[in-house]
Amino acid sequence: MEETDRERDNSQSLDPPLPTIQPNVEIELEQVDQPKRSITKRPGYGTSGRHILLLANHFKVSIGNPDEVFYQYSVSISFEDNTAVDSKVIGRKVTDKLYETYSSELAGKRFAYDGEKSLYTVGPLPQNNFEFTVILEESIARSNGSVSDGSLGDPSKRSKRSLQSKIFKVEISYAAKVPLQSVSHALQGAEPEYVQDTLRVLDIILRQQAAKRGCLLVRQSFFHDDSRMFTDVGGGVIGVRGLYSSFRPTCGGLSLNMDVSTTLILKPGPVVDFLLSNQNVKDPRYIDWGKAKKMLKNMRIKATHSNMEFKIIGLSEKPCNQLFFPLKVKSGSSARDDGETLEISVYDYFVKHRNIEINASMYMPCLDVGKPKRPNYLPLELCSLVSLQRYTKALSAIQRASLVEKSRQKPPERIRVVTDAVRNSSYDEDPLLISCGISIEKQLTRIDGRVLDAPKLKVGNNEDCLPRNGRWNFNNKKLLKPVQIYDWSIVNFSSSCDTSHLSRELINCGRNKGIQIERPYTIIDEDSQCRRASPLTRVEKMFERIMTKLNDPPEFLLCVLPERKNCDLYGPWKKKCLSTLGIVTQCISPAKITDQYLTNVLLKMNSKLGGINSLLAIEHSNRIPLITDEPTMILGMDVSHGSPGRSDVPSIAAVVGSRSWPLISRYRAAVRTQSSRVEMIEALFKPLANGQDDGIMRELLLDFYNTSNKRKPSQIIVFRDGVSESQFAQVLNIELNQMIKAFQYLGETDVPKFTLIVAQKNHHTKLFQASAPENVPCGTVVDTHVVHPQNYDFFMCSHAGIIGTSRPAHYHVLLDEIGFSPDELQNLIHSLSYVYQRSTTALSIVAPISYAHLAAKQVGQFIKLEDSSETSSGQTNVPVPELPRLHKNVAGSMFFC
């Protein structure tokens, strides 16, 4: 009776329309803020599933001298005029020269330099503070007794090579002690504050080794300038295969995680060739020099006539043969003769005064490799991009597919590469590692794993479906809850698709799957005169044609696009349908119409229109442990960001919430924009000036309540994607608090129990079968040996790895108030990889996270920004544009499927 009364009281507060919340509620919420939470500890280990012997790309590390202490020193490097040096390359050259020159003053102690403002030694230096003067000599071109820039110098004498000295001031001062012993304490279960600092020092030692070998360093990965490791992905971009290495504390002790890594660089070689490839044009006349200027800025080139390196600061506005500068030319041999000043073009200077032939770039702009107020121009054909320059812009779909295809490695090859890397490394010879008594084993770690059974599924006609190797199909099967489609039409933007044939085949395939599809009301082809118009105009014109043929908006629109990937019509079309008109839509671009293709399309259509393709058998029979008994809501959360360096592009936060409890296969999405590159979700709780909450959680909580027989969630399981370990505390104490506040703002006092899990795919632990060359079986789970010494985490490979090497998902349980056993939680997560309605394969990560990613990507297309001007990409404090909200007719649908 008490429970019934409590439910009735609480249901009034959740049932719309909601009363306006007075401002004083906010004050109360501040007073009941949750205490700071800490990450939960591992409650035990899972036992379900069959045993399997595995290998992991972790190499066991032994510490012979655990009592050693790293001493950290702050380093300040400046030029002679006290200007700070901000180049890591120069910094490393200076510190190398410093040791070479002053090793006796440093008592012969080797150090690890991080490339920025810190260096580390084993044991202290003789004193706490040092000041050194370091002289670097570099080869330059001299002309007529004065230093030339290598291009527009005085031509009266041939340039000669000579050495120029640069003087640097280096200040070193003691900063802190970093005890190596903290690693041992952490492995034994303690929480010393220095363990992350100590691991960072060990990683810096490895990075310094790679830097000394001339590698490109990208965080914990390093890449050699070896063309055998290069793969061309098109557009002037090269994928480079390198190695990732990092020390990790694990249940099995300290280990070195070594993995294959890939980064992107600009294709080295002639600048003109790069621009042709980058802009996909065959003739230099068609190069867009505005785009070229943005692409080349800050890149390094080597001048072929002088063999010197320069940094590009821009392009000239005029072409080489029209770009003039003043040149002093001596008219006699007298030393006092200042000569005369001529106005000469860059082209004539190189051809007539340097005897260098200029052909292709005569009519092209020149590269400016000087200073902002002192330009220094070089003809393009004399310049080549140097190797190992990172490419940080977003790849096209074609480039991304090419990179994935060309960088795949089968498990045996990956094992060989990482094992050879450790065996051929010089880690055993590193003086700092030797001082610590650190030794690294040369073989992969052997670990025990378990393979969980695939969950049984329910499909149409109450049939059971048992997935095999993470896959199933609907051959000779019907969908569990098929919809009926009566009022629909086809819209055709493609000139090559036979839409009448498509319509007939779709209706036939739907009938076989249990979906009754009537003939489309009409098929509307785009007016051929509109195809040269902008995407927005084409969409608007199409809807004008639709409205002239239809009396009312249809229930469903099937849209045939001309391109399968990155079609620029996609965003405007989705925005018009989902935000403006509230019409469910499915976009397709069929290369070939097959039964398999149409089945996949029908799976998406059925889900979007409210149908259900399949359910877990335990979900169908209401037997999900700990979830069926209590109203339980499942959330998937993700934030997607724009291209690096684009502060004008907002980040997109998406949260999906389960609905229609006790189901766990149906979800609603809420999507918001937020500040660029911000990972924490800002709009979970968003009280407005009028007292209403416009946040994501309120929207999803009300939807759960209204679709779950007026039951409020007493348990909430949160799956959070995309955060690193350094952000776990923020998720646990900031985002979770916002969720609780949103619940309380609805007038609730009984806060649900939360289980909060972070899912990571962007890590470097790989699992291999110990006695077979294939990928690990789907359902493989590992919660021993290579996991955290105390925290509650595990690896799971729920999908079937067909090509390349499988990457397991890494799940971190930050909080578990619901109280799952390890087996219950691992089986639930495994099962949530099988509820994805878009396909008939198990996912590599739980479906709610995949749905959140899809929702962010699709709604983000509503405000997809064109490449803005060069200045805007560096702006800060750019206003965040609001996303248009979904129309009420489709807001509760699985539009993202």
C-alpha cells in the first residue's frame, strides 16, 4: 500500500503538463548536491562462459630498483634576446647539446626531456638551479659576406655554405620528486598520488628514444621516416604506420602496452604535385589558390636550389613573373660602390641572376617563407614538402575507407610487428631505465579469457533465432513487429535509378518480411533544371513539387540520393523532413537492388516507423535480471566534435534513452549543440529564466514515463562514450549530478539508483587467440591480468572480426548502485550488442552508444557549416548555434536508425 501511494504521488509530478518550478527550487537543489564520488572498486571476477587461452599485446615489466626517485626540473629555453623557444625540435637540439657540453657540471647524469618545460633525472643533480649558455651551429647560405635567405640574396657572388652560431640561454630549476615506488604501491592496491606522474616519466623516456631516432612523435606513438611504412590514401595524404607504447599498471603487474599505430602526413615531394593531388585536379590552372594558402600555411619545405628548409607563412598575391622586389646590383668593382637598385620580378631573378630555369610555376603564386614584415619568395617548382608533417584535417569518406583498407593487419602479422618492435628496441640499453633496474620481457602476455554465449533472439511468428559468430539473418523469417505502410511516396534525386522497379521490389521484399506496403501514392523525380542549384534550393524545389501532388504530408518518404556517401542533399533533406514537417524518411542510393540490400533498408524503415525487428528472448519474456523487476532506464551518451582546429564548429551532444520498459531495444534521442571541443555534456540539466528545465534528461525522463505505463525509473544505467581516464571524475561528479538535478527538478525526492559505465574503443589493448590465427571469438571477455589493479574494468569483444584485428571495447564501471554481479553486468552488456535494429550483426559496443553516435551525426547535419574563411577557423568565443528541434511527430521515433 505504501508503495502504491508513493507511486501515485510521484506520478503526478512526472505526468505532463508540469507545474512551473519556482526559482527557490534551484536554491534547494544546490543545498542537496551530492558528495564527491570516487570510482568504484572491482567487486570480483566473472565466471560465466567457456574458457579460452589468449595473448595480449602487453609485455611484462620488472623493476629492479623500486626505491629510486625521479627528480623533476623545470626547463626554460630562450634565444639570446630572451624570446622563449616554443619549438620542440629546437628544444631537443638545445638539450642534447647542453648534455654534450656540460655533462660534467651535471655529474654525468642522463636526463629525459619532454620536449617542453620539464626534464627528469634518476636521483638529484648536483645543485637545484643552473644557468647555461648553449651554442648551436647550423649550416646556412652566405652571399657577398652577408647572410642570405637562400632565395632573394645579392647575386653578385655565388652563395657559399658556412656555419652560423645561435646562442641559447637555458635555466634549469628543481621542481619536484617523483618516486618510482608509487608504481609498486599502486599495483598492491594503494592510491599514491604520484603513480600517474611516474608512469608519465617512464613514457617520456621512451618518447625521447624515438625523438633521437628522428621519429615523428604523436602523443604516445612514434613514426619513422620510412617509405615502406607509407600508404597513399589519396588527396595528397599519406597514412604512416608506426608504433604506440605506454606503461600500464595492471592486475598482472606493470606492463608495456605496445601496438601498431597509424597517423596521417602530407605527401612529401614537389609542392605543385601535392596541390594537384590534394585538390583532385590535373592541371595547375585549376588550382584554388585560396584553399592552397590555407592548406600550406605553417608547412615546411626544402628549397631544391639551396637544400635549405623553410616554413611557409603564405602565398604571394601576384604570380611569379609579376611579383617585383628591389635588387641592389653593383655597377663597378669599388668597395664603396653601393650600386644601383633595380625592380626585378622573382621569375627574372632566378632565371637571369641565379641561372635557374623556371617553367611550370612562372604564372603561379610564389611561396612566402620569410617573416610577416619581411617576405621571402620562392617559386613553387623549386619547393618540396619535407616528410613527416602531420595532416590534421578531416578525411573524406573515400580517404577514410582507403586508410582502413590499407592499414588492416591480420592477428599473426600484428603479433609479429609488435613483438619485433620490442625485441629490436634499445630499451634495455637506455641509461635511465638501467638506473631504475627496469627490464621488459620480449613476449606477449598470456592471459585467461572467457567466451560468453550469444543471446537468443525472438523474431516474427514467435520463432527463436540463435546468432552464429555474431550474425543472423531474416531469410525465410518475418520481423517481430512489422508495420503497415499505406501513405508514402518516393522522391528521386538520382538520374540513374529505376524507381518503379525499386518500388516493386521493395513491396515484394516487405511482404516476405511481414511488412505490408501499399503502392506509393506517387513517384516524384527531380526537375533536371534544378540539378545545378544549391542543395538547399534543390530540396525546397522538390518539396514544392511534392505539395502540388499531395494534399497532405505523407506518413513516409523514401528519398533516392545521387551519391551514397556524403551527399550534400542529405542534411537539408533530413532537416526539412524531421524538423520542419515531421515526416519519417529513409535515404538510399542503391548501386544494385538485391534482396539483402532491400532487407537492410526495410529494417531501418520498420524501426523508424515504430516497428520492432527482433528482441532478446529474455526481453520478450520479461526475464532480464535486475531490469525486469524494477523500472529501468538505459542511456547512451556521446559527444561528436568537428575537425581539429575548427573552433567555429560546435560540438554535438546526443543522449538516447530507452522507452517502453521493460523493453531495452527501443530508444528516443535528444540532441543539443554545445561549445566547440567540450567533452562534458552541458545540457543534461538546463533551467531557464521562466523556471522550466529545457535539458536533455527531462525530455527523456518524461518519454520513459509516458511510454512505460506511467512508471518512473527507479534504476538508470548510463553508458558514456568518448571520455578518457582523466575525465572519469568529471563524468562521475559533474554529469551525474546534472542528471540527478534534472530528476529532482521534476519534483522528485527518491533519486534512482545509477550504474555508470564508460565505454572506450580508442585504446591500444588487443587480444589474440593463443593457438589459432583467427580473431578472438565474438563474446570474448577479459577481466583479469591486463585490467586495472583495483578499478572495475574489463575488455569485451562482442562482434565478429572478419577483416584485420578485432579491437575489444574497454568498459569502465565508475559506479554501480544497482548492484550487478560481474557476470550479470557482462552478460547484459553482451546482450546490448545484439539489440541494434539497423542490422543483423552484433556490434562492437553496446547499441545505446551506437544510437547516440548516429543521432549526433544525423542531427549535426542540420547545421553543417561550409568551410569558413581562414580567419574564422582560429576564432574563439564563437556563439554556439542552436539546433532546430525535431518535429513532435518524429521526436519519439528512432529516426537515427
